[in-house]
Amino acid sequence: AAPAAPAAAAAPAAAAAAAAVPAAAAAASPVIADVPMELSDDPLLQGLAAGETLKPPGGDTQNMYSDYKWGNDNPLFADRMQGPAAPDDAIEEALDDATQEILSLVQDQGPYWQLEVRNVASTRVVSLSDETAWPPYKTTCAKLMYVVAKALIEDGRPAYDVLPEARQIAEQAFDEGGELEAGKILRNIGDLYVVQLDEEEPVEQEYIDAKKEIDALVDRITAERDLPDDLEEVPEIPKPEYRITDKWTISLRSPPSMGEEEPMDIVVRPVQKAELLVKAWLQSQDMPLEMAEDIGLSVPTEPETWRNGVVNLEEPIGESGVEDLGYIDVFLKSEVKENEEKAAKEAAQAKAAAAEEEKSEEA
């Protein structure tokens, strides 16, 4: 009985040391240190903070789809599974190789090509998308997945194993990355969902719903971010820089109702208010300055500038959208209003005439 005393005395110390190990490990863990505060109520993160051993579902650390906690969608692991949101030579080279192989398989369509192309898409392309956060690369991955799905469907083969992954990648590139091309690809993926492969078998409702969901997502993002409906990239023309000492030559074009007149060139400083152009044009036409209230200016769409449309006369000329050696159209506000009223009247008359003609045909 006497030798048992030291062991009993050592038990509390051992327990205290064992309890201290998880806490120390948690404090030193770079994973826990980077966890956002809003995730602090996550049971997994609470377990990590308490120093618990990570045990993936089923014990399979490689099966990242086995549970959300271990998938790419988990913010805890996303940054560590993906590279930075920047170009990467290795990923770019791998994408080029995958592109060449997919295009070769789709064009040649040798024996078992459909098995090979599915394998390249589901393993290499999806993996590359998981490895990068750079939106242009994700767009390329989405495009490759779309090409694979389209080739399979055109050959009369279903592609429902490829479409969900293509959809997910395209949504990431469009919604999170802001890639307009990915939005167009996403719409095309939605169209593939509802392609009828067999005339005797209608498209299942779940695939019809998938297309509706995709269209709704694209329409919502397009509206919220004020994107062009066709999702075509609009080239941005940089706003010109100017100094207080700069001088620009602006050509003022008179309203068409005044006949074909040569544009009036005027040298101004871009920092001067646009109303100066109105006064200069009135003087050139021998019109009283009191008519300035009826004069408007507009920057035409051609040649292209960084801004077009009606000019705010209180703003500097340099902020109007016109550039040095550019054009500005002069218009009479009263004339514009008269033309609008005339057009509205003609439209109403045409509508009434069409209704009267339809009524007489029915009679």
C-alpha cells in the first residue's frame, strides 16, 4: 500500500498537465487564430478552440464532399485550399494543357472519348477551379465544363454529372468574381439543363427548376449591379485629365433645324463652366443672351467618349464628357419638347387608327 502513495499524488498533476495541452495547442494554432469572429458559434470551431482532435465524418480526411464541415465551402479551409486571387503561372499552364486535351477529345471523338473527357472535366478542371480564387481562371474552368457538357449532349449523351459542377464554378466566377463572361456561360449552362435527349421522354422537372433558378440568379445579379442585359463587356474610356492652364478646342454643332452649318470651333479651358459654350454659340448666331434658358448642350455618342448625353451647364467643361477636339451638339429645349409632343400625338393617332381598323374587320 505504501508504494501507491506517489502515484496517487502524481495523478492531479498529470490531469492538470493533460488539460493544459489542448489549451496551449489551441492558442498556438494558426488555424484558430484566423477564424472570423462570426464563426465562433460553429460547433466545429468551438471544438477546435477547446483543443479537440479533428475527426472528419467517417474518418475519411480525403472525402471533402462527405460533409459541409470538410468541404470547400467551409470558410475555415477555403483560403488554405485555394491559391490567392491573382494570376499563377502553374495554374495557367495546367489550364492550357486541360484545354488542349478537352478540345482534342471533343473534336476527334475517338473510342471512349466520352469517358476520357468526363474524367478530365471532373478531376483536373474541377480541381484547378478549387485551387484558385482568381475569377478569370474560374471563368475558364466554367467554359471548359460547358464545352464538355455541350459536346456530350450534342452526341446524345446525358451530362447531368457535369452540369452541376459547371454551374457551381460559373456562379462563383459571376457572383463572387464579377466576371460578365461567366454570367453568359451560366445562362448557356441553364439552357443545357432543359435539352430533351429523347423525344419520348420529357425533361424532368428538377432540371426545368434548375434552369429557372439559374435564370433568376443571373437576372437578379444583373439588375442589382446595373449590368448590361447582354452581359457584354463595355470598354471603359478613361476620363481625361486636365489642368487649370490647359486649353481645349471644342466644336459646337447647331441644331439640324437651322440648316447645314459648319461647326463653330471655340477655344476654352476645361475648368470653365459649360454655360460659357451656350453664350458663345448665341453670340455667333446673333441671338440675345436671354435665349440661354432655351439652349441645351449634348455630348454625342459618336465619337465615343467617357460620358455622353445632356450636359450640366453648371459643371466644368472637362466634366461634361467632351474631350479636346471633341464635338458638342446644341439643341433648343422648346424644339425638343415640340417634337416629343408631335411624336406622342402621331403615336396616339396611329393607335386609334389601328383600333378602328381592327373594329371594322371584326364587323
